[in-house]
Amino acid sequence: MDTTYERDLKHAASLAQDYLANVPEMSVFPSAEARAGLAGFDERLPVDGASAEETLDLLHRVGSPATAVTTGSRYFGFVVGGALPVTVAANWLATAWDQSPSSEMNSPAGVKLETVAGGWLIDLFDLPASTGVGMTTGATMANFTGLAAGRTALLSNAGWNVEEQGLYGAPEVKVVVSEEVHVTVEKALSMLGFGKNRVIKVPTDSNGAMIFEEIPTLDALTLVCTQAGNVNTGAIDPIGEIAKEAGKVGAWVHVDGAFGIWAKLLESHQQYFKGIELAHSFATDAHKWLNTPYDCGIVLCRDASMLHQAMATTAPYFRADGQNAPKDMVPEFSRRARGVEVWAALRTLGRSGVAAMIDRCCAHARYFADGLRAIGFEVLNDVMLNQVVATIGSAEELVAIRSHVEESGECWFGPTVWKGRHAIRISVSSWRTTGADVDRSLAAIEKATKVILG
């Protein structure tokens, strides 16, 4: 037995357990003192090196206090989920395996687990069994991949092979997005050569959903980017209606469902997702509402062959692994076996457990909104998912309230601007969050509000 691994892993486990045991009472955002302590990492590169134990101790002593406690129960920023215990453990095991599941030739276990997890995701979202699935770093690359498949499909139907011929001289693809399009979708469109300023932006309603009547005329060279979960309000575009119209003319509909698509599991939310299965490609994250560790994005494409055509790689040192080798479904070739944690989360929670977790977050968001109103905040959105946008006082006073709460360490939430108004945004995404956590956070917000506004 290699005792070095055993000794170092045991020590790392003890440090990690110490960190996790302290999470409930840690300052949700690190104090100024803890952040200043990061200077402890500013060393000259050692000539001879230090022991592993010393290195791990430094990492924990200096690094742990300066983390944002995103895995805790009172972190409400950036739609960040808190990693489920089983997914952290599965992540450790997968790291010990050190697999790169580009194909079965490279990692039979990694590919199998990713394939099984992909099938479960298809079942969860009620998509055709033939749907292609790929796992990426996050929703940015998942959106990129789904939109790339759309570009491939539209141009292929027009007689143009974009993978072979490039974009010079290609038929022009019309891109339609919401005026509330997420910045990562704009980034993906930019990387795909469509440009950020050449898109058609569709007006939205008061909650941030596309107005169906404002959708421009679609045709066989139109790519429509929709949202299932506006990043501020949680609003869901009329995706089913848009996809139905697109189907009549051969347009492609992509769904940015980074977090919101998980609410499709809720019986109470079915009306928002009616017909969404008619869309062509979907992007979401596991590290958001499924609560796996960072990082894991997911792309799903109803026509797996378009995903494969857009992403496939060939080399003489790889045997043909069929249509579903992971390297042929996403941009990354070498990558970690992130599908292991997705499999672990889904197997441990089951359909009902995932749905219950999503439902709890939505309920806590509504509770948050009611509590903020009681304090005197104006809630600016229809709280249909896990997002709450609220405001009070002036923009400067709102900044001061946020800073006061941040310094208290009780909870953390971010700023936003919604329909021209400065606001705070609260995202309830963690499996850990309870009603008591919401009460504790509201108490901190109320105290800060009284200090700043009197």
C-alpha cells in the first residue's frame, strides 16, 4: 500500500470535516481580516518544497476562513447550490479514480455513469429517449454547445456544412433573443460567430418573460434563444408556443434553463412548461439546483446527430465509440468525470427527492418575499421560482444595507438592477436552507434596514 496517499487523504478528510462542521456558524462572506489573511499564500516558490501535511495545513488555516460559504444554508447569491453530502463524497472518489471520460476506451466506468445519468435526466425532463446529452463545465458551455448544434442543423438544412466550410459565405442565420437574455448566452453567440449586436431582441413583460406576440417572423434559418428561469425573476418564456411556431417553418429553439428548468418537476408549475419538449436544445447546470459540486453543466439535444456533428472529433488513436462518446458531444476532450456526481445525486434523491428539494427552495423564496414586504421592501417580481428581487430606499441606502448584512456574516445576497431600478436579488438554491435560515436572514436584513433608514 502507498502510505503517502493514505496519510494525506486522511489528513485532508479531517480538515474538510472540520470546515464542514463549522459551516453553519461561519461568516457567510469572509471578514476583512480573513481576506487580508490570504497574504499568507504570498510566498516565494520553495527550492526544496514543504511536506504535504504543512501544505494542507496552510491551505486550511489561510484558505478556509476566506471562502464564501456557498455550501452553507444562508448563501443566496448567484444561484449557487450547496453540494449534497453524497455528491461531495462521490467527487472525492471520482478524483481518486482520476478518470477522463472522453470515451469508453479511456474510462469505461466514467462513460457508463455519465450515460446512465444522462438517461435519467432525459426521463426527468420528459424528453425523447433518443435525446443526446453532454456534460460541460457550466451553463455557459452548455449554451454554447446547444447553440452550436442549432447552427449546424440550420445550415445543414440550407446545404451548408459549417464544420467543414466555416462561416465565410454561409447563409445568414437570424438570431432571436429576449431583451433579458443572459450574458452567458450572449457570450456563446459571440464565440459562435453570430455577434452580440446582430441579434433581434424581443420585448418582455413586467416579470421578464418574452411577449409571444412580439416574436418576429420565423423561418428555416432562425435560431431562437429562450429562457426557463430569468436570472433575476425566475420568469419563464412561452417556450411551448414559440417552439410550436418554429416547428412549422423549421426554425431551431434553444432553452437556457440554467436553473429554472428543474422546476418542470413540480406539479404546481406545469403550466409554465407546457410544450417545452418541442424545443430542440436545452442547457442547465447540476451545480445549481441539483446541488452537485462545481463544476457541471448539462446540454441536451433532441436530435443527437446534430450535437454529434457539431462536436465530434476523430483521431487514428481512438476507435469509433458510436454516436455517444462524451468527447463527441461537448467541446472538451480531456475533462474530469463530472457525471459521477450527477449520477450520485439522482440515485440518492430519486425523482421525488429532487422535486422536493426544488419545491422547498421555491417555498422559502415566497417566505423571503413576504418577510421583506413586512420589513418595508417592495418586491419587484412575481416570485414563481426561487428568485426574489426587492428594493427599498435609494440606491446608496440599498448598498449600505447590503454592506451591513455582509459585514454581519449572517447571510449574503447580491445587487441587481431590474427594469431600471436598483435592487437586491435573493436566490434560494441550497438543499440546506430551512425556514429558520430565512428567519435569521430576515432578522439581519431588518436590523441593517433600521440602522441605515432609521
